[in-house]
Amino acid sequence: MSTQAVADIGLIGLAVMGQNLILNMNDKGYTVCAYNRTTSKVDDFLNNEAKGTNVVGAHSVEEFVAKLKRPRKMIILVKAGAAVDAFIEQLVPHLEKGDIIIDGGNSHYPDSIRRTKELEAKGLLFVGSGVSGGEEGARHGPSIMPGGSEAAWPAIKEIFQKTAAQSDGEPCCDWVGGTGAGHYVKMVHNGIEYGDMQLICEAYDILKQGLGLKETEIGDIFAEWNNGVLDSFLIDITKDILKFNDEQGVPLVTKILDSAGQKGTGKWTAINALDLGQPLTLIGEAVFARCLSSLKGERTRASQILSGPQIKPFEGDKKQFIADLEQALYASKIVSYAQGFMLMREAAKEYDWKLNNPSIALMWRGGCIIRSVFLKDITAAFRKNPELENLLFDDFFNKAIHNAQEGWRRVVAQAILWGIPTPAFSSALAFFDGYRRETVPANLLQAQRDFFGAHGYQLLPQYATDKQPAGTWHHTNWTGRGGNVGASNYDA
């Protein structure tokens, strides 16, 4: 068996994503070496899906490495966690300085930070790359979000950018940043995906329960929305799902158990937002909505005990209300992306990354699950001002959210009156109302903390004195019975 270095890149892991990515790279003119722990899968792949292509196979790690041109570039596409570390461990003894290991799975970004440091210490390069778009994206052009050892980028740039989806002639792939930045951006992408899906589900619920529309009618509304500002992959597939009938002519969606699963990336995003002190409210609510949906048995029992308002036939202007709902969905989506970029901005500070915001928005424009026309506007906003503090400060989005505001409020108010839960719509509006206020009631909260725990507070600048300058901490003996010393060694 030849061990000549013939392959431009190698890929380990022949599940459907791995196979499709190999075939995609082959289509773009690259010779790919395929390897799988169960080596019979290599032969099956070469004899079937990859038959007649330039794909080569390997039956051992040694053979796999030997078939790669220098600097060796290898993608690991296996289940996140221990399996990735196990393959890295097997590869390392056969590699030379400057070789590049790429993890294209759904790894948690702290693992990519660790792997970058460990492999660079051995003279090797590591890339943690988010890949989005599912099976079809992998085959025809995914969104690819690489980060890690920057020295690896020149060697993989052409392959990655040619393999990625293209949007208006630009590849949906660019260098994201150092260490774990690639997988971090993919994590935030998935969190935004949770938010987009929850918003769409809430819109469906309002149209079905509130307006009493049938699935096919709702599908028509989504089809219309897909021709406007909401034009996106998720709106498009929702239209198809709602119009899909089973053998009995019944909309299949109505027969599906209302208990949502999750793989954890939305939860990771919400947890990280809490760790970094960022108000990622919409994605957090989307995660909690999935948790609530999974309590099917408990909700069924609650439905027999807890009552709410009876939904009466809608007597208002249906056409206007549907237009309001479109605007509510658009405005809430703007808030979700604004929050996502706020989180990434804070992460860049925390982890010492220089994130490329215009490129991140561009990478999400094609190939991935959240791809939409909307992302062109985000790309334009960050290209106009790479240091943009918040998407809501951009003229385009500022105008859009103000235009949507009245309809957004009417929808949320009506849903509350109906008793239809809208955690994503409502939390987005609450964030908007909190963010646009110079003064919030946290002054009372700080007084409470000082009262019960002597945690201290700061005075507004206009009340500062020479004795109590701005920025200093104060404690008040609120009852006359407490002490005058503030707490400094604990928090509650």
C-alpha cells in the first residue's frame, strides 16, 4: 500500500458530516485522505459515496499521516470531548513541527483554548473550527468559523474559503481569532439559533391559538414573510413544515410531541453570558422554554389545575395584527443579535481575542442555520464601524427597531391578555426598555444589599463631595442598630 504524500488535507470521522465535507473538498479540486477508527467504514466510503473521486483512504493513523503533504493538515470530525483528545494523542507522535490539527466538531471553546496551548507547546498548530449548515451545508458549502493558532491560517485559508458557502461572491469563512475563538463564535451562533427558533415558535403559537388560523394559512403567512425583512433559512423551512401533510392529509407538525431536545450549545451560551455578566436575555429564555417544554407530564397535570383567560375570537384588524407580528419578530431578532455581539465583545476582552465582527456576520450569511438577508445589514453595520458598540446604535437598526416598536408592544400586550406565553418576544422588549433607560431601579437594589449585608453603594456623581468623592463606596447604618463598617470579604 502506497504511503506517498498525495493528499492536500485529511479528515478523520466518516459519519455523514465527515463524508459530505470530504466530497465537498474533492469537488473543489483537493485530494483528501479519509480515515475512520472503524476502518471498514473507509473501504465502504471509497467503494460507494467516494467512488470515482480523487479521495484516498488510510487504514491506520500512521498511514493517514504519511499520505498528507507538508505542512500536514488534518480535520478531526468526531464526537466532542474525550474522542477528540484521544485522536490528538494518537496523531501527535507521528507529526512534525508546523503540522496542523483542526477540530471541526461541536467542541466547547475552553477545550479549544486548552488544545491550542498544549499543541503549540509541542511545536504543532491547532485550529478549533465551528462548522454550521448540517449535512447539506457540509456537502455544498457550510459556514466555517476557524480560530486558534493564527500561523495555521495561511496554510488552510484557500481550502476552507473554497469549501465554504459563498454569499454575494464572498466566502462564508474567515479567520475569527485566537485559541478558542472559532468554537466560541459557533457556540454563540447556536445560541442565536435557539433564539430565532423560539421566536418563530411563539409567532406560530400566536397565529394558531390567538387568531385561530390553520397550519396551511400560517404557512402562507411565513411564505409572505420570507419575501421581506425576515427572509431566512429558518422562516423558509418553517413554511414547508407547516404545509407538510401526512398520509391522512393532517399537518404532520400537529402530531409531533411538544417536548424539545437540546444538545447543550444554547445552554453553554447562556451560562457564559452569566459568567461574563452580559444580559443575554432572549437566548436564556429560549433555553428555559425548551426546559419547560420537556416537563410534558407536569404541564399536562398543571393544565387540569391552573386556569387562565379564555381566548375569544379576535375582533380587531387581523391583517394589521399579522403585520405587527412580523415587526415584533423582526425587532426581537435585532435584539437577539445585538445581545450576541455584546457577549462576543465581552468575551474578546476576557479571553484576549481580537474578533473580526464584520467577518463573523459575513460567515453567518450563508451555509449556516441562521443564514438570512438580515445578516447583510449586520455585515454592513460593522464594516461601516468596526468598533460599533451596539447594533442598536447603527442608523439602520436604530431606525428599524423604532419603526417596529408600536406593533411589537401591541403583540406582546395582546399575547399577555390571551394568556399565550411569549418569553422570547417579551424578554427582548424588556431588554430594549431597560437598555434605553439612563436610570433603572438598581439604586433600590443596592440600598437593600447595603441594608441586609453592608455591601455598600456608590453615590450619583452629582451628589459627590470632597468628603465623599465620586466612585467611592459608602455604607449606611440604616436602622441605627447596625454597625458603620461595610462588608468587604463576602458577597451575597
